[in-house]
Amino acid sequence: MAESKTRLGISAFAICVFLLTLGGNAVRNLVGWPGFVAAAVLATVVGIVIFVREKPARFRWYRLPAPIYWFLILAVLSITWSQYRLESVLGVVAQLATTLVAVVLAFVLTWHEVLRTLGTALRYLIGLSLLFELFVAIFVRHPVLQNFIPEPEPGQKVSKLLYWSRDLLFSGGPIQGLLASSILLGFVALLGAIVFGIQLRAGLVRPLAGWFWLILAAITLLLTRGATNGVALVAAACALVFAIWARRLGQERRVPLYVTGGVLLAGVAGLLLFARDVLFGFLGKSGDLTGRVETWEKVIELAQQRPWFGWGWVSYWAPWAEPFASLDTKAGIQVMSAHNAWLDVWFQLGIVGVLAFAPIVVLTLWRVWFRAVDPPRRGFGPPLPYATSALWPFLVMVVLVVQSFTESRLLIEGNWVLLILLAVKSRFDFALPSLDAEPRHIPWRQAPIVHETGQTGLVR
């Protein structure tokens, strides 16, 4: 009974972390920045307490992926040469705290618990966002400003980026939900489509509930009308096809698959370089990606002034400090990121920072790929049947990487939590993918279960 309560508490903590990080905009709109910071501090403290009490047997600090240390150490050192030292201190503290919480989740949750708690948090974010938009459409009937934005003077023009909801649900969108951003809500819906689809196919949820949330995620994705998320969805679908193909080919006959994948990536790169206007015209976007190219040019110009070690880590951009204050504006307000994680790293930590950051992404993608396509084993025994649930880390990494080229969210909040969680967990579980069996029932109840491998046992 005590162990069951402990697992329930850990699962509740994980759900709260995913809600806080993936839904950070919603939390800030509901309780303001002071409330958000208090919640973040509380989550960090609770995470430390849980980690100390659980004492994960496999944890060894020196066995964490080395690139994570390289990146964080460089971010800390950048305070010494930062052009905005106070903001860098705050940014580094936020980065370290977010990383700490992600590492805790990686060690205290099984793969199944990560999938289940992430799915629960995504259901809350999607469901409450749609209810919020429905409430605005039926009862408020006009756009709603974000809570920390003062009411405008009569006749004053307000940027559409400052609205919490633009009351566009019955107009077909783009809706913004509780997250106050169609891009962020669309990405949450995309994650939901992946997670709910995997849970449904693996038999981890009841069919009626599984289909309901999968359809709701698809509707939300359509209503947000985000081109980047649409591209990420296509990339995830292609990744799923390649993963299934790799499973059928086996470990010794994958050369045609890798050749096809290389040709496909080269073709996409060629389209982006030489036919960008045509490609994004199909998506209803201009060739400059809604002004992102202009922002990229300005960020590159600044990065070239300090190419090797950058201007100093800041995480969230500080719009009151230079060079952010005069860098760029869109729709009348200051730009809050480079809209490209890789350019943001180069800008803040230089080429050395990119060389530290890239291995985190590449090695994690490599490990979750092989976790998805190689048959699990127990010791030196024969391969076990494939598990559908082994696919979700790879698909999530694919959409994280795709989004990183048009948004900088991979460096902060929920996307950073997912990246570090997958990096750490895939590193420690890479050689033993089958030891974390996937139960069909919730893991805090002592009940007989049937795994996807066909084996039976008790949930622990």
C-alpha cells in the first residue's frame, strides 16, 4: 500500500511538471509571473525531495550524457563574459532547475509512467484549452487580452500577439487556447496525437477514450492552423513509416532504408534552399516564414560579432536589455526568441555552444531510433516481440527537432524537459530496452497484467 501511494505521488508530480512546463504560458496568465516562479521553485524542491527519498539504484552522476554537462558548464561560464550579466544569472538558474527536474523524472519514472503522465498532462491542456475557447466564443464574444496586459486606451491598437484568445473558434481559428499561442497549442496537440495514438494502438487505454482524445487532438491541431506543426506532423508520419519498415527489414538489411532516408532529407533540403516560396505557399505561408528570415538575419549579424562563445546565456530573451531591446519587433512588440533553437544557441553561446548542444540532440535521436526499431531482448535470450510503445520517444524527438528550426522552444520549459528526459533515459536504458515492461493497467495498482510481449506479471 505504501509503495502504491508513492507511485501515485510520483505520477502526480510528473503530471504537474508537464503541465507547468508545457503549459507555462497558461500558468503565467492564470497566476502571473510571481506565481509561475513560485510554482517552478516548488517543483524543483519537490523533485529533489523525491529523488533523495527514492534513491534510484542506477543513478551515477558521471554516467549522465556528457554533452549535457558540456552545455550547462558553458552556460554557467558564459556569465563571466555576458553582456547582460544579471539576466544571464537568472537564465542559467532557470536552465539548471529545468534540467534537474527532467533528470529526476528520467530516473523515478518507468518508460510507461512517462508515457502515461505525459498523456494525462496533454489531455488537461487540450481539453481545458478547447473549453476556454468555447467559453470565450459563447459568453464573452470578443477577444480577451492576456492577464498581465493592461487594458488599452479607447481607440488604441493592440497587437494580436497580446491576446489570450482572439475569439476565432467558430470562425475556424487559429485558436490559442489557454497557452495564448496557436503555435504552442498546436504543438501540444501534435504531441497529444502521437501519445494518444501510441496508447490506443498499444492497448494502454480504453478504445472509446483513446479515439475521443485522438480525434480531439486532431481537431485542435487543425484549428491552430500552424504550418510548422503541419510539417512536423508530416515528418512524424514519415518517421513512423521508416520505423515500421526498419522493423520489418531487421537489423542486417537496412541499407536501402538509410539510402532512401538520405535521399529524402536531401530532397527536402533542396526544396527549402531553392523552392522555399513554392513549398511554403502550399502551407499558406510566405517564403520569409512570417518574418522569421528577417529575425534570423539580425541574429546571425549579432552572432558573427561574437562567433565562438556568444553574448552569454539568457534562456528566455530579456526584452529590456541590449541587444534584445533593439534587435527586432513583430506586430508592434519585441521578438522574444530567434525562432530557431540552433541560431539561438550560436547567438548566446557561440560555435562552441552549438558543438556542445548538437550531440545532445543527435545522440538522443540515434538512441531512441534504435530503441524503436530493434527487437527488445532479455539478457542473452532470443528477441522479444516488438512493443508499439517503444515508438513514441522516437516520434517525439522527430517533432522536437523539426520545430527547433522555426522555434526556440527546444531550449526552454517543456521541450527542454522532454529533450533531457529522453536523453538521460535512453542513455541509461539503451542496452536494456526490455527491462521496462509496458503494463496495460495503471502502475500503482497491484493487479495481473498482460504485457505487449505476451508475458504476465504484477504491476510494481
